[in-house]
Amino acid sequence: GLPFTGPTSMDILLAHATETPPTFAELGLKGWVPKEVEQLLSECLAKDPADRPQQARELAERFDTALERAMQVLE
């Protein structure tokens, strides 16, 4: 499904601009994505572009770190 719903197209557009996307748990998908990866994904979806990772290399490094931390929790 879509991350945002509403009675009109304008409501949906406003939600995209102002509301925080739902978590995986809120969508009924708890446990599908490690919390470390979900945190990074949340930062990638920040409304203010300055709050998002600024370069692909930075994103790749942070993703690798998030996966490593998630694997350590599983061990």
C-alpha cells in the first residue's frame, strides 16, 4: 500500500509534505527490517533535504554499518 492515504488527492499531497512516514511496525511489518536499517531509511526520507545523507558514498557506508550492527544483534 501507499505510505499516506486520505479522502482527497490534496490530503495525500499535504501528508507527503508534512507527515512522518509510518514505521514498518505501524504498517504491520514488525521484524521485517532491522531497526538500524529502518533508522537510516527514516533519515533518507527526512522532509528537509539537509537532514538526508548528502552523498551516495555516505549512504553506502552508513548502510553497511547499519547492517553490521543488525547482524551483531542477531549473533
